[in-house]
Amino acid sequence: MQKLGRRALVALRRLLTGAICAIALLALLSVHFRVFPFSSLPGIADPRKLPTYEIKYQRQGTEQSWTQELVPPHFSKPPASSRKTRQLDGANGSSHSVKLWKPPSNRDFVPCTEPGLNYMPPGDSRGYLLVSTNGGLNQMRAGICDMVAVARIMNATLVIPELDKRSFWQDTSNFSDVFDEDHFINALANDVRVIRKLPEELATVTKAVKYFKSWSGMDYYQNEIASMWDEHKVIRAAKSDSRLANNNLPPDIQKLRCRACYGALRFAPKIEAMGKILVDRMRAHGPYIALHLRYEKDMLAFSGCTHDLSESEAEELQLIRENTSHWKVKEIDPLEQRFKGYCPLTPKEVGIFLAALGYPPNTPIYIAAGEIYGGDSRMAGLRARYPKLMRKEFLASAEELQPFMNHASQMAALDYIVSVESDVFIPSYSGNMARAVEGHRRFLGHKKTISPDRKTLVRLFDKIGSGTLKEGKKLSIRIIELHKRRQGSPRKRKGPIAGTKGTDRFRSEEPFYVNPLPDCLCHRESPSSNALQIS
């Protein structure tokens, strides 16, 4: 019995020894195959390295790039190798994760901005058009492009427009500080004669100052305004915003607006270079959302939105509105504004919205905005859900940003570049920048742009606040379903709301630069179109 016991013990020891050896061997093999440099894996980019891009025109897909000659800061698909690794932690490459970042189908719509066969270079100029732009960066951009078209319609020489230095932001930037002046002049040489300043002999002549009518068409400019050349050699447009109709203009004029906006009006080289650096640093974190968080003091004061603000904050905003002379509406009902969907979403509401859409907490988010009203405390509700919030001030050093500081238009231009390049763009309010970025992303291949349905969302948020609805699956299903058709897919520009008349009719139209389809986007396969073929 003792011999049998010893034999059994020896056998058990041998079995345990073999098992331990097998486990050790498996561990060694696992380490051998997994601890591998990214650079040596075929088709896998090293996530520790920033992606690099060449400044050249690339026709490599349906999405274009800020580095192309066609569009101001132009855009491209990231290299295929880097796209394969752009998975967020927690997403695990699931089909849901793919849907979160996948852009809508562009349905083979591509840019078609070349003029028709009968389009002629500018003829002898009838006079000089001076332009005083107004508003922030994107309002001025749209106005400048419209004035290019107006100069063409009236056969005028366009003098480089003057930027607005008297708006809320008090920016002293000149045209050449924000835009590439040489490129603007040269790119439009076959469309409109553009000069830097009036000839000296005309510097002291009497100038006709005119407020062009909003949303005006060809007849207005060819007849009423052009007749002024009989008595004046120089006409000054006192304002530039919304002075040209959105619709019912000749195709060549509409295409010229797109060539001006997406080709000629390129940002100054120093802005484009810094914008590219910011984009590369964001991409190093993986796919990212650009969030235009329009929760700044000027917007809240202008709109009269005070939800979740203290009484003293609401009074401060009211005082700003009363003291800003060019804001016509002074008395605003904040509850009515919010109920109608006219208020920007709060940072906390944006966090609830993103979580309901399914974006994981480690999603990198670029905050395209100025100073958020209420500072860090107001951002707490968003940061608690999404801690990877980035701003240009975090991505770049003080030395790198120093040339742009105290110049709101130049800082906004950097946000514009990062927003257009983003994997997903989400505006918390449909202001001028949101509209401009959405239109640019449509032009560049219908990149994913999610437009929150604020009118419906605030009702859901109020239910959460009252405790009748909780964050979770039920809310998520509702919000996802609500936004299936609000992600930037191709569609024709919306016309006026039925029953509206006069200026209200024009005001209800979708602005031209929000959606340049059908004027500047054509089906690739259409043999009759002069579409840019991207292969």
C-alpha cells in the first residue's frame, strides 16, 4: 500500500510539472507575437506618430482635402493605413462603432463649378465696387463671395473688401491678415477684375454709398444699381451680408459663387499652416468630433436665451443686448425662444445628446468656440461625460498661437479648418459658422454633419429634468431615430416656406452656402455635366 501511495504521488508531481511547463510555454509564445512594433505590422500605422500630408491637389476619393487647389483650405481622406487603426477604446470595431463615424452616402455627387461654354472673361470695367463687410468671419466670407458675383453681374472692378472692425469682436484684422490676397486676385482673373486699392486719381472722388437690398436678383443689379455708373465711378456697398438671392440666378453666377467660396477665398498661409497642425494633433487621438459649441456671451445676449443661467447672468446678457445698438430686438421671452428651438444647446445638453447617439466617453471632441459663458463650471456637465475635450489652446502652445491672439476672425478661421476636416461635425446652434461648415462639408463629399433637432430635444431634456424620463436605452432609441435624416446626406437646397411673402419668404429659404446642391454639385455619371471627376 505504501508503494502504491508513493507511485501515485510521483505521477501527480509529473502531471503538475508538465502542466506548469505548458502554461509557461503558452505565455512566452503570447508575448512573442503580441509585443510587436506597429511599424512592422503590415497595413497598420503607428498610432504614436502624427499622420503626414502633402500640400498638393489629390483626386483620390469622393471626399476632398484642404490641401487641394479647388477649395480654400482643402481636405482629403486620411491615408488608408491610418484609417484602419482609427478605432476608439471600447468601440471594439463593432458595427455600431462603424455607424457612428461612417459618413452618409454621397450618391456620386461631385463638384461641378466650371463655367459654361459661352462664359467670357471680364470685359471693360464700368466702374469700381468698394465693399464694407459686416459680421463675424463666416458672415463676412459669404458676403465677400456674393460681392464677387455682384461685381461680375455689373461688370465692375472689385476692390479688395474691407473687413468689419466695428462688430462685437472689435477685430483689427485686414483682408490680407485673414485671407490669401494674391491667390484671391489670381484665382478670379477669368471672372472678375480684382485690385488691392482704388487708383490714386479716384481716391478723392465722390463715392455713391448704397445699402443693396437683401436677397436681390439679376434685374436689381443690372438695372437699378448699374444705372448709378452714369453718375459715379465708385460705388460702395455699405453692407455685404445676404445681398444676393439664394435661388433663381443663372448657373454661371451660382457656380462663380462656389468658385469664390471654395477656391478663391483661401485663408492666409500662416492660418492654413496652423490649422493643419491642429488637425494632425487631433487625428493623433483617432477619429474626432468637432463640436461648434455656440454658448458664448454674444450669442446668448443676442438670442435672449437664459436657460440654466443665474438671475445675475440673465441681467448681464439683457444689458449687453440693450447696449448693442445694431441689435434691433431688445425684449425677448427666453422660454418662448427655447420652446421654438431658437436657443443653442447647453454644454450639459450636448453631453446627453452625444451619449444618446452612442458615442463612447473616450471620444476626442474638439471644441470650436470662443470663451464659453460661465467657464469651467458650465462645461462640467459635458466634461463629466466626455473628458477628452480639446481646444486649440490645449493642442498648441502659447507661442504657436501668439500671432493669432486678440484677432477673433483669425482664431475663428482655425476653428473652421479643424471643423471642416473633422470626422463628425455637430453644431449646438445653426449660426453662421455652423451653416458655412455644413455647406463646405457637403461640397467636399458630404462629410458627416449631425444637425440637432433642438425644438424636439429641449422637450426631451425637460422631461429628464422633471424626472419623467431617464437617460438610457429608451432615450437613445428616440434620439437616434430622430436624427437618422439629419446627418448631411445629399439633397436639394430647401426653398421658401409655403405661404410666406416678401422678405420673410427669402428669409425662410435655406441659404445658398449651407447647401450648394444642385448648382455646384452634379452626378458623376452625368455626361452632360462638367463635373470634376475624382478617381
